[in-house]
Amino acid sequence: MLPYATYSVSRPRKQPLLSFIHGALAACGCRIIQSTEASEAPFRISFETPSGERQGILVYAFYANSRTTRNRPSDEYRFQVKYGEKQADNLHELYQDPFGLYTTLFLGINPEEGFFVGFDPVLHSPTKHFISLEFKRHFVEEINRSSWSATERERRSTSDEPVEVIVGGRQREFLRYVLFEREARGEDQGHRALLAERPLIAGGPTALGAPALHPDPVYMHRLALEFEMTEAEVLDLIAGASRLKMAVRGWVAEHHLVQSLSALTGVSSCERLEGDGLPDVRLRFMNGPPITVECKNVLRKGTDGVPRVDFQRTRASLGDPCSRFYAPDDFDVLAACLHARTERWEYCFILPSSLPRHKRCPDKLATNVQVGTGWVSDAALVLKEASAIATRR
């Protein structure tokens, strides 16, 4: 039995949601092995894919509708997140299986119109109950046209919520949705959008039947020797494990950043920093004092063709909602990795003093920033200014 909170719910009320999921898996050629009843939420389902792979899903599912509601936009769909009674702190964890055997889904379903819309379960955990999540009618229209679509969820102009990429599809795209959430678990929103636009393949080359390579051990990486695997098998392992791939992708972004900065004339002792709450890179420029660089990924879609970066901590400390946001002195340089947009490991740079301030927390930085005016691709220009500022401290 998995260690997650369950809730007693109305079987007649929830049965259409569970039937939609069962029908969607069947439409994708999957065979259901076992499923909990509609009287218990979240739904837990194990199934076999057309290729014979066995998977499990844990589904937090709610009705999505477009009923006219007072003081709400007329072009809006919404679903209410509601299980059981309100708790004292009213915070409910969306369970994530640490072994990766079950994929968590957090979605709204409209059985009558035949579509689903999935929200990021990591971003929304913990969630409050008796709240509504909304998305626009034009997104539903795009789902009906294309069967599968992804978009940035539209936010109120005054909202401090982080940018979120939501996905949606018709029933025949449900397996793609499961594979997507398995792959995208914990990813930043820029790469979540990138993954949503790509067709997903379950398994790596070996899983698809390509022969494993067995090169002479003299030419094998020591890590492959330690693992008693070929180099191809190590890469296949990473490709097939979403948590590994997510961690590696983050390190790859920092690796390329360190490589590009180290190659600059005047840069010395450039190193990646490890540890919670620390910037990503520390270096010296032109024999100046140490300066730090924070690396953040841009979002997949920009505004008027200009890339955007959305950065804030996942959670705030108790009693201080502003602690969720970065302060100008948390790092000396901000580097925006453009990979999610250009699919190349390239960067733009800016001083935190040049970034706009947060409207509600004026000693903090704004969370959603265009990578346009003030940003430069020549890191040396920004490093020179940052080094001069650090020298005057």
C-alpha cells in the first residue's frame, strides 16, 4: 500500500471521471490491470501499455466545466480542488512515488466534451482544498483542433503565482500525457513546455531493440566500469529515469555555463557551487574579488518575441511570504539559459541591480522578467561591472 492520504468521495459523482480515465487508457491500447473504486480518491490504476510495459498512475481528478459564475470571466473553464473536509492548515500533499513506479496526475476532466487538462502536480503540492483552478476557452478549442496542446496558464496581472505550463488532450492522447508527466516531473516550466511539444518515446535505444555496445574496457569511462555497464547503457538509464534526467539537465546547464565563463579572458577560479540556498557559480574576474552567478532557465514562450525568465523559490518561510523571492544581493550576476527556447546551451547576463523590483516586496526582485533591454550575451561586460561593484563593498 502506498503511503498517501486517501479521501472518501461520492461514487456516483466520481464514477464518470474514473470511467473517462479507463476509456482513455483503452483508447490508447492499454490494458487495465487493477484500479481502485470511484468511491476513493485519488484514483490508483495500474495498466499495461501496447508495448508490454507496466505502469501505474495516481490521479487527482476533478470536474472541469464552464458554467457561468458571478464575477468570473465568461470565457473560462475551471475545476474545484476539493476532497474531504478542510484541515487545520488546509494543506494537502500531492503524493509523488519516490520509487518512480507511479506517475502522479493532477487534472481537470470534462467527460461530456471529451477532454482533460493537466496541471503541474509538483508545482501545486501542497495544495489547498476548496480552491478553483482556471484555464481559458481558447485553450480548450485548441485541444479540440489538435487533440494535444500545451500553453502557459494565464494569470491575473496582480498574481504572484509562478508561471505554469499546462497541457491538455483528447482521450486518445492520455498515454502521451502519462508519459509526459513521468518525464516532466520536477522540471522547470521552460523545459516542461519543451517536453510537451516533443513526442515522447518510452525507453531508450536498448529498450527499443537496438543492440547494446561492448567496447574495449580500455576506452570506457570509469563510471561505466564502476557500474559494470556499457556507456550506452548508462545513458539509456538516464534517458529512461525522469528524475535522473531532470537532475542531469540542470547540471548540464551549469556545466555549459562554467565552460563558457572559464573560457573568457580574465576569468579565474571558476567553479560550480553546491548547497541549498547558494548561487550556482563562483569566479574571479581580472583578479578582482569573488563574484557569484545564478543560472535560471527561460520559459519556452516569450512576450512579443522576447524570452522571459520566471524565478522564485518554491516555498516561502512561515510568516514571511516575501522570502519566496530573490533579493538583489543574493547573487552578483543573473545568467539566463536559453536552451528551453533555442535548444542551444547559450546564455544572456544582467546585474541584479538592473532588474525590476517586486511590487509587493520592494526589497526583492520581480519574478517574471523579459530577457531584453539591459541583458547582454557578452558575459565579460557584466562580469567587469559586477567585479567593480564587489570591489567597492
